Amino acid sequence: MINSNIRNHFKALKSGKVYLDTAATSLTPDTVINKMAEYYNEYPSNVHRGNYAWGDVATEEYEGVRDKVRDWCNAHNYEVVFTSGATFSSNLIYYNLPNLGIKKSIISLNDHHANIVPYRLHNSNVEQIPIPDNGVFNEEELFKFGSLDAHILHISGVFNATGQILDIEKITHTAKELGGLVALDMSQHMSHDTLDADKINADFYYWSSHKHYGPTGTGILLIKKSIAEHMKPLIGGGAQVSNVTDNKTEFWGIPLKLEAGTPNIAGVIGTGASIDFMQKIGMDVIHAHTQNLLGIIIKELRERKIPIICDELPLEQRGGLVSFTIPGQHSYDVSVALGLRDIYVRSGKLCAHPVVNKLSDNGFIRVSVGINNNEVDIARFFDALDQVLING
């Protein structure tokens, strides 16, 4: 069980607000902020450049995060690349599909925009799995095309609008048997569950640090070592090059080859601190805590006969969030009314327009929990929601 003192690490909560929007952006604990301040205050140098003490320390701290990620995710068969976030990582994968021999991609319209829009920008050869009437994604739809030779499955491990958890190990194993590659967006997974990258054996995993108590503007991309050498940079500039002549550019190997320019050094170092923070608590403890709170929320919503999105999903197939609607009320109006009562939830189309439009005319109201929440938060949320239901 998570001790209530954990809330003392989140200074934003001292204002008395109830924050139930972790799925969008998790709160940042003081240990992460302090670690980032340490960089700016004690060794504020660029990495891989300065031949002096600050530069040495900054580079050591920055590069050390790669090992933390590998150990945290059991990703020893993968290169760890730092990006600006999941959206950039998704686009980098898309950009490299021709270099990997991929001729067709399979995506889901249940997914969020970062895994849909890149394919639209260039009119790519892509199969879009439609949204079922009840919103619950059928994983077997990914394999209805038969052989996946020269194909890639590009999909989230947890859908950010419905909260559905996919069986990524089974999906990856089946795709491999059919000859395909697999790219998994783990943004809605990493804050509350473990990842065994080597065991699952996907070709790519990626997520944003701000989803797991780290800073914004920082992302992690895992690339299987066996295919990493075929990846080319999406942008070009300093740090990634070993030599530039009048007519030739030579690059460092992966991962530096894919990390052009001055990186978000403080963000990467803060990401490492967020991993330390979670591991100190224990990922199994975090998972049990968030599932317990989510179970309470679902039970209370059902008692009020509030329509839950994908209500038929069992708790073990929900990834830290639940979306619902209030008949006759727009999601925006409900969230504003809750916000005026110091309850912060997400509403609208959740960067997942196709699935929200399919299942609701007024958008979703989404509640997502983190280690900063407790049962008192949930009780305050429902007190406020009851007032909204009665008074509007």
C-alpha cells in the first residue's frame, strides 16, 4: 500500500486540488524537480562536448539514464534513444519504415492521433482497423490480413480514450509468426505497470516521460538492436555527427545518430529520477494502488447508473483510467463545473477524435489516477459530481 505521505512529494497538491488527469500529464514529484535543478545549479554544461568537469558530470548523468531505462524495462536487447516525446518517436518510426523494408502498416482508429496522423501526412499504404460499435477493440482484427510480411503493427499498449489494455505479448508473438514488425506506444502503461521488453520482443517501444512523473518534452524510444543500424535520422545537426567535410557527413552510431542538436539534458536526467522514484515505491505497489482506486471509481459510477465507455471491460483490462458520459450534458460543461469545485479531470475528444466521435456526441469525461491520489480524492470527486448531476 502507498503511504499517504507520498502526497508530500507533490507540491502542487498543497493548493488543495484533486488531480485526476494523470493519463494526460502526471504530476512531478520534488525528487525529480530537485534532480533537474541540480543539473542547472551544479553542472550546467552541454553533453558530449565540453572537456571540463561540468561537461563530464552532465554527460555521465545523461548517459546513465540509458542504463536505468534498460534495467527498469528489461530492455537489454534494445538501443535507448532520447526524443522529445512519444509523438516524435512515432514519427521517427514512421519515417524509417522504408529503410526497414516495410510496405504496409496496420493501425487502429481506437488509437490517439500520434499513431494515426503521421500516416495521413504522406498518404501512406495503411490499413485502419475500424472502431467496434461498443468501442472494445478486438485484437484478432490485427491479423485478418493473413501474412504480415513487409508489414508493421503500430498500436498503443493501452488506449488513452477507452483505457483498454491490449495483450501486447500475444499480439507481438502472433505478428512475429506472420512475419511482421511491431511498434508499441506505451505512454498509458508506464506509470502504473511493468514492462519486460526483452520478453515481449516487440521491435519498438516508446512513451513520454511526463506520463510517469517525469518532465515534459522528453521521450524514450527503444529500438531492437538487430534493426537499429537501419534507422536514419529524421532531423540533422550537431551531436549526431562524427565528421563533416565539404561534401560528406559521417554519423556516430545509434543512439547518438538519432539525437541531433542539444538534447533536453535536464529532462533526461529528470526522467532518470522519475524512474528511481517509482522503483523506490515498487511497480507492483503502484499497480495495486491505481487498480484499487480505479475499481472504486467504476463501482461508484455504476451505482449512479452513469454510462461508462467500454463498460464490459473487466478491471484487469483497464489501464489506470475510465471514461464516461453524462446523458444530456456536454463533457466540457461537466469538467468546467468540476474544475470550479477544485476537481480536475479531462474532457472532450482526448486527442482521439475517431473513437470519441464514434461513441459519443458530447465527448468523454475521463478520470485517471496516479500514486498522488487516494480514496479521499475519489470521495471528493463523487461529492462534486453529485452536485453537478443535481445542480448542473
